[in-house]
Amino acid sequence: MTNENLSFKEGYDILKRNAELLEDQQEPDIDNLMKLVEDSMTAYKACKSRVEAVQQALNETFKD
């Protein structure tokens, strides 16, 4: 899934789930770590993109 396909909520949920999964592990699951990192990066980029879009819209709205 690309970051253009994710809503902010979906991206946030992925980041939250992956963080909880990593926190709960006694020993890191190295075999799945790369997939978690890739999913998290995609989710982070989607969330960042949405936040930047809102900031830009607010700046344009309240310019002056």
C-alpha cells in the first residue's frame, strides 16, 4: 500500500499498532522487522503529508 492510499487515521493506526507490537516483544522478531519498518515508513509519510496539507490550507486561509 502506498502512502497516497492511506488516510491519516489508517496511517496513525498502523504506527500505533507497530509501536505496540515492538514494545510488547521480549526479543525483536528480526524476520519481520523489515516489513514493520517499511509499513511504518509508508504510514509516517502518509500522516506527514496529511498534516502538511492541513497546515498549508490553514496558512492560505489565514494569510494576511
